[in-house]
Amino acid sequence: MPHPFQLTRRQFGLGLAGLAGASALPLRAQDKERIVVAESQGFSWAIPYLVSSNNYWQNHGIEASTLQFTSGRLAFDAAIAGKAQFATSTDSVVGLAGANGVRAVIVAEFTRLSSGMSVAARTDRGIDTPADLKGKRVATPLGTSGHFFLSRYLSLFGLTPGDVTLVNLRGPDAVTAIAQGNIDAFAWGWDSAQKAVADADGKVRILPDDGLESVFLSHYSLTAAEDTVAKNPALVEKAVRALLDAERFYLSNPDEAVALVAERTKNTIESTKEGLDKIKVGVRLDERLLDDLVLNGEWAIEAGLVKQQPGEDLRKLYRSLIYTDALRAVAPERVTLV
């Protein structure tokens, strides 16, 4: 069973107490507020998948449709472009965007993990250890959590991004490319790495990641353009309530939750369970999120992904990109960010 972040029973009960009114009958269709949610792919997005699958939006007077993307960055871009009110994305994407002056905010984190991403490598290219990646062609979608993960992964084994040839590929394209031998390795989601191994007839292996948790933690969050939050804070509060509805279902109905996520990701029940065992579910906003946003910003600057150096302290910048009012109104004990 997937494990939630460590809430006491009392804290969890308090969080759910704020949802007491959420089980009321849905409003008439004509009274519902219509929105679009841009969603990413992969088991790590289980909580927003459950919001959609169980239509928890309707508990709060919302009629939501979804746009599906292969990465958090593409989903985020859709929200920034005004094609969606919300996007599911990671701290890496918000960190890079914020460093480049894009005013988009995190309204709630719902999942975090260290081992949800992997490096898959060809077995016939002399890559037996992570150190053997030096000089090799390694794919990842640039400007995403995969890109940041790769930089942290390489640092764990004494390498830098400059020690490899980076190839900009979406996750599904990287799986195809490694099977065809067009790249030597790729860094992307654990489920993509599993598929690459399964599809490559023994020609692909997943490299070890011992100690990864010491250098990498990814935060999966609901994000929105700053204007969306400013103009409709009531909508943001409803979205946070829907996330909490989904978290409650995930914790209370594990078998049903796994089945729904497996259906959404088109994976087996077994592989979905294995993937979900890697994540820590919990709707929250805390200092670790802010710490890792700053780390992402520093990486983006060092990697040359920032057009102009931010004009303010990174910690101050990223604190302004975390919107705490909605979660604080619904479940104040889950906001520990100063």
C-alpha cells in the first residue's frame, strides 16, 4: 500500500473536518463553474487523477474538463497560456519559470518522491555503472523535473551535465529512441524506464540510484497563473478541497485507488502498486518545498536556462510563488511555511 506523509490521526482528522460540507449534493449543471485542468502523465499524479476519475470537482460546484500532456512542463505551459485554469506540475518547472520572471504559483503540493525517476541505459554501450554515462548521449525533456533530476543524479556519482551530451526528447520519444539505439540512455519517470526495459529485449537496464534521496526530492503540485489566483481565490480554495477529497479516498480505499490509477496510466495493477509504493502522498505546503524551489532556481541559473539573473533573492522570489491562503483556509495545520 502506498504510504502517506506522516500525519498523526488527529491531524488527519482535522484536515478532513474542513471537508464536512464537501459531501453536499452537487449543484445543478447550469450553476457549475466550468474550468479546464492541464494534467501530466504517470503514477506520481495519482491524486489529481482521482479527482478527475471520481469527479470530486462536482462536490464543489465545478465542471472540469482535462487536457493531457506528457510532462508537467507542457501542462504548466498550457495554464500560463490561458488554456487551463490549473496545471499539475513539479517544483522544477515552477523553479525554472520563476527564475525567468514567469509569475505562476503553487497552490498545493499533493505528492513528493525521490525514487520516482530513473536512468535507463543501453546494455551494449559500455554503461555498467552511473559513472559510465560520461561521454554518452543522454536524453531528457529539457526544462523539466527530468532535466533537474539528471543533473542531481550525475552529481551523486561525480559527474556534471557537461560530462554527457544532452538530447532533448519527451519521455515517450526517449523510450522509442533507446530501443532503436539512437541514444545511449535517458532520464525520466520510473514507469518509462520500466517500459524501456520491457520493450528492448534485454538491451536496456535501469542504473542504480543508491543515495538519491540525499540530493533529490521532487514535489508534485497543483499550479496556476498568478492572475487566476488573484481574480478567483474562491475557485482555488475549491480546487484544494477537491485534492483533499482525493487524498481521503486514496488512503481509505487503496485497492480502488490503485485500480483507477492503473486504468488512467494504462499499466498493470502490479506495476501501479510498485510505482505508488515509491510516493509520499500528502496535501501540504512546507519549508522543504521552498528549499527545493530555491535549489531548482540555482540549478537553472547555473545550467544557463535563465535569460536574465532574477532581481531579488531567490528565497524571497519563490516564497511569493507559493499561495498559502486556500490551503490555510481549508486545513491550516497542513501549512507550515512561514
